[in-house]
Amino acid sequence: MTSSPTTQESNVTPKVGLRTVMAHRFSLLEDKAEDAIIERRIRDSVELTGATPWILIFAIFVASVGLNVNSTAVIIGAMLISPLMGPIMGAGLGVAVYDFDLVRRALVNLGIATLISLIVSTLYFAISPLHQAQSELLSRTTPTIWDVLIALFGGLAGIIGLTRQEKSNVIPGVAIATALMPPVCTAGFGIATRQWDFVGGALYLYTINCVFIALATIIGIRVLRLKPHKFADEKTAIRIKLSLWTLALCTALPSAYLATTLVQDEVFNARARKFIEQEFAFKETHLAESNIDSKTKTIELSLIGVPLDKNVMANIEGRLAVAQLEGAKIIIHQSSENNIDVTALKSNLLSDLYHNSQEASQKKDTEILKLRNEIESRNKIPSIAEDISKELRAQYPSITQILVSEGMAFNSDMPAIKMQHLSIQSKSPVSKKDRNRITDWFKVRTKSNEVSVDFETASKIRQKNRAR
């Protein structure tokens, strides 16, 4: 007897390649919103009308105060409410989809917003009694290559977050990271105090942020394949595209040059620091201060200890080319004896002492203010207790005794609450209406809603004493 072969059906899961898995995981088109929705979101944030300019003005005031008092938290709050991102991303969208009118409106609104920001911040710093440039303000006057990278990658994150079906909270994060508002406020500080190097450096940083956020928006829109606008005829299309790309190149090329310059400066500074660390490590001669100027390619050093002779200096200068510092010049300040070169170090030491004293003074002022507030809080009730007693007795002559105190109330499931307590003893019972009036009055008098008021009569107290 022979058995016929049986066929077995097996469910085999098709293998999915790694390339397919990765493409699906990193796809930007999976949850992309519709093109019309994306354009509407960006277009709606371009116009600086209605409440938007007022929000900008108030945000500028907040940022200026934050820079003035060196408060990072206040500056971050100002950046969160700033509407400057809208026109910048609108300009990027306009270039990407060949909408010349959108680009024009976005640039006009950005120019108006920048002008408002400069005027408001200049007015604030002109009337502010604090004219000391704090660290938060100084950090916005010297852009670096890292600011370019932050603006570019922040802008890319922003356009990706803005084009999702579900709006994310990426834009506030981008506004904080790229820090559009502090540089323009720093420029206002420079105008108000006539420190034009502050104005130039701050507007330089502001321009870098604007250009590279717009560039990131153009890249993001292109990657996400938003459809370009159609034109009435081919000539119009060519003319508008040529105008837009000319505008984009005129904006991008100077920024690319600036970015390249920043990279070269950073590379020079890094190489110079490494050179100093390697070449000026002596047992009896120590480096007191170094100053690197990438613009003039100058390395200025102040040494203390045994002076270096000319042969040693010649050998060190000969190794500049090996360290890829061709054309750099070393200026060394050292005394002929084993003393510190006071002339070279005096300015720096005084500056350090001044900044350290300023920080220590600010810290002490903060601690003093905190202690003063605590003392005032503790003395609030004793200082007004006698007045409370006189005012109550004048209104209610039947009152015989008044107790005013402050304490902590503890409940089982609630945190401790500071409570203002008022205890009143009277010859005759106080009516319900008068009790409510006294309670409300006591809240107003103590400026606190957490109050406890007790009413007792003299006869009731005698009964309690007999019962004991």
C-alpha cells in the first residue's frame, strides 16, 4: 500500500530588508500634513498686525530686562513669546515654492519687527539705571561657528515640526535655541550706550540666525516636496524664479562668506591654544595670561618666572608653521627679572577683580533682599497687631480681649499652610453678620486669605474654667 504525498501549506512571513525598515523609520512623508495646511500655518505667522506687534514689544521689554539683570530664565521666557520666527520661515517658504509676493511680505514684516525691536530695546536701555554689560549680554556680541550650526539645525528641526499632521512644540524650542531676540536687544543696548562694536556684533549674530533659519526652511520644504506655485506663462515663471534665486543668492553668499570666516577663526583659535599648551610648558616659566586675536593672527602671552632667552623664542616661532599657524605673530610680555610684568597684567587683573567683586556684590544683594523679605514677613503680624486691636475696639466696644498671632496649619493630606489667627473675647455674643464682617476685614488687614477667627464670650470662658 502506497501513500500519496501530502502538500503542507505554510505561512511564511516575507523578509523585510534593513534598508526598507530604516527608510520607513526615518521617512519625513509618513505623517506630513497636507501642503495647503503647511502653507497656511506659515503664512498665518508672517503678518505683523493686530496683537502680534504688541506681543513683540512686550517680549522685547522682557528680554531687555533679562539681559540688563543677567537673568537667563527671563531671557528664555522672552524668546518663548517672541513672534520673530514667523516672517523668517515665511521668507524661506516663499523662495522654496516660488512665491515672490510671500517673500516680499515676509521680508517687509521682518524688517518692521527688527526696527520695532531696536527702537524698544534702545528706549529701555536709555532710561535704565543699569548700564553694566552683563555676561548674558556680552555673549551676544561675538558670534562663532556654533551659532551658525545652531541656527541651521534649529531651523531644520523647526520646519520638520511645523509640517507634521499634529502640531508639535518644536517651534518654541527652536526660538530658544536660535535666540533671535537677545541679539537685537543687545544691539539696542549698544545704540543706547554708544558702544558701536556691540551693535555690529549683535546684528551680525542676528543676521546669521535669520539667514540660516530661512535657508533651513528652504531645504526642508524642498525635501518634503511641497509643490511650487504655477505661473500664468513661462516668461513670468522664469522672471519670478530668477528674481527669487537672485535674492536668495544675494542673502546666502555673504552669509556663507561670514560662516567660512567664522570657521577659519575658530580653527585658528583652536590651533593657537594647542600650540600654547604644547610649547609653553616650562618648569620655571609659567603662562599668566594669553590673548588670541584671529583677525590679526596675533598670539599675545604674559609670562612670569625665569625669562625665556632669544634662542628659545626663535625655536618656538620656528615651529609655528608645523602647527599650521603660518603668518601668526607671537608677542610675549616678560620681565627681565623674576617679577611679574605689571604693565602687561595690570589691566587684566583689575578687570578680573572688578568682575569678581560685581558677582560677589550681586550675590550679597540677593541674600540681603531674601533675608529682608523673611524678616518683614515674620514681623508683619507684630507690627500691625496693636492697630488691629484699636480698630476692633473702636468698632465693637463689647470686646474685652484680642489675641493676634501667626502659625502653621497642618492637615492630614495637605501641605502646611501659614495661617493668620485672630481670637476675640467679648462681653456679649457677636452676631453672625458682624462675625463675617470681622473675618473679611481681617483678611484685608493681613493681606491673606488664610485666616482663622475665633469668637468667645466672657461667660463662656468662665464656664470652661469652672469645668476644669
